[in-house]
Amino acid sequence: LVWNAAFWGAVSGSAVLLGALAAMLLPIRKKLIGYIMAFGTGVLIGAASYELLGESVHKGGLLPTGIGFLAGAVTFTLFDILISKKGAQHRKRSGHKAAASSGIVLFAGTMMDAIPESIMIGTSLLEADSVSFLLVTAIFISNFPEGLSSTSGMKKSGYSTQKIILLWSSVFVISGMASMAGYIFLAGASEMVLSGIAGFAGGAIIAMVASTMMPEAFEDSGPVTGFIAAIGLLASLVLDYFS
């Protein structure tokens, strides 16, 4: 199961690399990216609600889940404010022209999103013999436009193709390692601790969705954003029902 955790963490992280390759090889319309991001928003909200928060409250209690949720939201917001001041506030926006020095900051912002999500994939294996496909799917869908938009910014910053691929390949590897670490180091944790960690990830995801994904999806795809996000939430409900 340790390598299983690493595999599924790497799968979720691979979407960043795939998005980067798409940005370099394919002429993808901005509106389509908005549609993908809107759908991913709905799926992520569902994954956070059903897979992280709902189960955590049921197993570990409302208090640790609530404390973790608030801590996750605050932590993400503080880091988001920090990296936004350095130029990564548009890391999920495909049409934005990044500042010349923002390439590593864009990469750091992506890692800030990816590591906690991958850890939760690993911990999901602690509760069952199989991974949470809803969580993997939601993270994969959200990571694709992030890789695409950040790559667009890096290209405009003068980064070479080799350097861009190397950076996003490292996200792929680190995501697998983070997922494996979540499985190994949290194997003996109590239900309260696991609930707090799941709540933390849920709070960070909701803060990220509200502050970056939804506004930028609306900017790209317009008024249909809400409907597509609703379809994404319905898809997460269906996945959760059959998982």
C-alpha cells in the first residue's frame, strides 16, 4: 500500500506536467480552460465536503475537524497573500503575462497547492484498502489548468522548455513522495489527528477554490461557470456514491 499511495499521489501530480505539455504543444482556447477550471471547482468542493470534512466529522468529531478546517483556510490564505505579492496570484490563469522574475514563484505556488492534497491521498489509504478516487480525480482536474497557466507565465518569463519540464516533473515526483509520506507517517495517528489533518486539507482546498479557481474560471468562461461548477459537484456526488 505504500507504493500504491506513491502511485496515486504521482497520478494527481502528473496533471500539472500534462498541463505544461499541453501549453507548449497545443493551441488551447482560453474559454476551454475556464470550462475545465469551473468543472474542477465543483468536483473539488464535493471532494472536500464528502471525502474530507463529512467523513472526518463522523469519525473524529466536529471539534478537531473544525479546528483543522479553519487552520487550513488561514494557512492557505496567508501563503497565498505572500506569494501573490511576489507575482504568483495568477498561477491558475492561462492568459496572464507573468512578471519576468515570477517563474520560481509560480512553481512555489503550485507546490503549495499540491503537497497537502497529495498527503491527503496517502492518508485516504489508511481508512481503506483502496484510494479515494474522488479525491484523486478532483485534484487531477484542478492541477491540469494550473500546469497550463503557470507554464504560459514561465514561457513569457523566458524559461526554456527543458527547465519548465524539469520543474513540473519534480512536482510529479514530489506529489508521489508526499502521498507516500502521508501514508507512512500518519499510519499510527488517532482518528482525531486524522480528522484534524483532513479538515486542514479541506479548509485549504475551499480557500483555494474561492480565491483562485472560481473567479478565474468566471473570467474565462463567463456566466455558464456556475452551471458547469454545479455539474462538477454532481459528478463528485456520483463518484462518492459509487466509491
